[in-house]
Amino acid sequence: MSPELINLIIQATGESLYMVGIAALLGTAFGLPLGVFLATSRKGELFASPLVNRVLGIIVNATRSTPFIILVVAIIPFTRLVAGTSIGSTAAIVPLTIASTPFIARLVEAAIREVDGGLIETASSFGASPIQIVLKVLIPEALPGLLLALTLAVVSLLGYSAMVGAVGGGGLGDLGIRYGYQRFMPEMMLAVVVVLIALVQIVQSAGDYLARRVNRRLRHR
Amino acid sequence: MNVHQSLAIGQPIETLEAISPAATEPDAMVRFEAISKTYPAYRGKPGVNALQNIDFAIPRGSITGVIGRSGAGKSSLVRLINGLEKPTTGRVIVDGRDISALAGRELRLAQRSIGMIFQHFNLLSSRTAADNIALPLEIAGWAKADIRARVAELLALVGIADKHDRYPSELSGGQKQRVGIARALATRPSVLLSDEATSALDPQTTRAILDLLANINRELGVTIVLITHEMSVVRQLAKEVVVLDAGHVVESGHVADIFTHPKHPITQSFLAEVIGDSLPVSLASRIVAERSAGGQAVIRVQVRGAGAGDTVVARLARELGLDVSLLSARIDEIGGQHVGSLVLGIPSREDVQARVLAWLSQYQFSAEHLGYVA
């Protein structure tokens, strides 16, 4: 494989990591509080507001059921408003964030709901405020689950990022389509797939390792 | 021993007090006033009247047991004390304050003076023993150095100073509950609520934890409220008891009084758990309804009160000039009072039997004729 092609792969890898990294960060920034709220706002819960919970749940479901490629195209005006342009890697971060936020929120919700309800009652019994319960009990106790959720989100984002070539987002997926498929260069297709597999492996292994490290439910000395 | 002394022995204790009405209890730590608690119907489940007409006081500095079967309303009752639940009607006064009227920040401040321990310990798996104990102090906004000192003190108090850096997964059940107790005491509460705190522990560990609670009550003067379905817990630790059944207080008072003279069937069934009301199998299988020459009549005598059972066999034999054999006996001590029963064999003659029963009732022993053995 020629040095030019290798350079293309390196550049595309950089673009993928940039888009996925920023989108994962933003998706977590929005998805974590949203997920915590979804997990604690049903009737009788910490921040009980069943109506808001219901409405947010519907919005989350709607976003998640929209195919990503349609989402990318449908929100182009919004993307232009936020990123100043609708073309390129930076612009692609907008739909990636919008797609990952509800995904992360649902994973966070599931992880938070796994925390023993007795712990919430216990913290309440010694006068913890709802915010203190979230910060000192729910998030630390759910941390292994949250890390695994984030890992899953990053892996999914890598998949989504292959589609942002449609708006000139670049990245590995785009490279694979344009060179591997449209120019019929099977070795390029193979290289892209190998790099993606390696990235997913690294992300997943790192996530598993971190989740295991913070999991004190297991004995380890 | 003179006659007057022996006379007193078989008699009921005269220091009985009726159920102490909340209003007349001068130094109550917790006072329930006309409490009822109803859970409304929800998602197809019918509403539940968990508590009704609850009116009693828990004396300051006491260890009070609240005993009842599952579903009797014990958990609801204890959660009214620390404001985790609100009564549907009535007030709960804790240390002079109406906790049922507090909300938000005021309630959270009041909760710091009420500690609680749980059946399943409810420790944070992500925190070490020390950090678990530190949690209520962090929440109360203590300075780091103060927290460190207080945690060390508490770990020593509950006897696990060496477990400072251990995570809950590395601790035994008893050690976890010690952490739970230390955490509950961290903010120096005046009341400690125990919600079935020993129900998940083995008998030996249970005893050690109950001893620890007794020490804490004695040394720190903390009022302890024990929710339990286990008679052994009440017997070992409590001085006062409240018997709860189907959301009602059916009896309450000093442990010794309640269990030497149980009135309600529930109280009697709890007592039977301790003293047993069944005969040993080998004896029960020999008892027949028909009198036989040379055999014995079997009489069961209830023993209630301090030293009540000590002399009954000897006195019966001496005063009536009879051969009395002890077929079975089970006597336990509850609140310093003897509670149990003796099963006696006496000569199987109708006149003897009548004299013995008359003698027993004269000294206020309750007795029943069970049958005959050959």
C-alpha cells in the first residue's frame, strides 16, 4: 500500500477519533443528567415528576428510533446554526451528539436503576438531599455500570461515524466507502475494517478494565 | 423460708402498669399521637391501612422493642419516627419536635439526630468501611479532619478498628452491621432505629450485635427502637415492648409485665416461641386419657414471675406429703422474670389430683391436667 494511502488512513483515523471523542464527551454531558433524571423521576421517586418523565421518555424514544442517516440530513439547518457549517468533521459532531445523548441516557438510566433502592432510603434516613443522594450514592454505586455504558456508546458512535461521510464528515467509514467501494480498492476496505476492529477492541478492553477496577462488589485484594 | 415470702412468690407482680397513654408519659423520646397510615390504591393494588389508632410513647433512654408478624406495620411505624414516611393522620413527636410536620431542609436537619440500621446493612459497595461511616458526616458538612477523627472513634466503638480500609464485600455480616451501627451513630443521634438489624445474621453474631447495642444504650444513653419479628431479640435486649398486630398496638409496657401476663393471642404466640408450649415427644407419646393403677397424673404448671418456679416442686411434695416427679420443665427469663412451665407427675388418684390443683390455685399458679402416664 502506497504511503499516500497510508496517510489517508491515518488522517481518517484522526477524524474518526475527533468526531467520536467530542460526541462521546458531549453525549455524556447531556445524557448523564438526562439518564439520572429518567431513573429518578417516576412517581414516588427522588425527583418525582411523572409527567416530565413521560414526555422526556417519548422524546428519547423518538430520537432513538430515527435512523441515523435520516437524522443527519434532517437536522442540517440546526447543525448549521450550532456549528456554523453543515459540512465537515466538526459539523458531524452535532448529529453524532444528538444521536448518542438519548442512547447514553437510557444506558445511564438502566445503570442507576440497578442501584439498590435501600441505599436511597438509607441516605435519606440520615438527611441527605436529593442532589447529595445522586452525587454521593447513585453515581458512585452505579459507576461500573456507567463505565460499561459509556464504552458501549463509544463503540456505537464509531459505527455511526461511518455514515457522516454523507455530509462530508470524513473519517474511516467515509474512506472505506469512497476508496474501498466506489473506487473498488479491496485492500483499502480491508485496512479500514482492520483499523475499526482494532479501535473497538481497544475501547472495549479499556472500558472493561476500568469498570472492573472500580467495581468493589467483587473481592479483590 | 416463711410462709409470707413463699406466698408472694406465686403471685402476679403488682407493679403492672396499663398501656402508657402518650399524654401521661412525661419524658418520652418518641410519642405517637393518634397515628394512622394508609397507603392509597395504586396501579390496581388496593389501598392498605398499615397503621390505625397508634398512641404510645417510647421513654427516653430506653430500649423498646416493637414486635409483630410480617405485615403488622412495624416498618411503617419506624419510618414515621425518622420522617421517611408521613402519617395519614396524627403526629409523631421526636425529642419534643413534631417530625411529621417537617419537610425539606428542616426535616433533613432533624434526621441527623435519628440514626437507623437495616436488615441488609445498606452499605455503599463503592466505599470502604471508614468511608461508609463518613458518609453522613460528609452530608452534614463536617470538615475533613473532624470526619477522620470521628470515624476512627466510631470504628473503635463498634470494635472493628482494623477494618478501616476494607470494602463491604470483604466483611462478614456481623462486621457489616457494625459498620452500619457506626454510621448510624456518626452524627451523635439521640435515637437509634433498628429495622430487623439482626434478622440476616446467625444466632451467635446476633447475640454479639445485641450486646453491642446494649452497650451503646448504656454508655451513650441513646434511645433504641428495635423493630423485630424475633422474640429472642426482644427478650435479650428490650426493657419495653410494643406488640403490633394488623396495624394496631395490641399490648405495650414493660417486657417483664407483658410476657409474664400475655393477654393477646399474638403476644402469647410470641411467648410460646421462647418457652415452647409443646411437650417433649417421648413424654407426649406416653400420655393417655385413662387412669391406670400405679401410674401418674400429669399436671402442667405455668411459671410466671421472679423465682416463681424455684420451690413449687419441693413445697408441693412437703406440704401435701406427695411424691412429685418432674417430667419436663422449661423456664426462661424475660425482663428479669421467670416465664415457662413445669410438667409434674403426681400419684394417679382422684383425691390427690384435686388437692394438688386446689393447692396450686391457692398460690395463684395456673395449672392444667394433661392426662396420665403409666
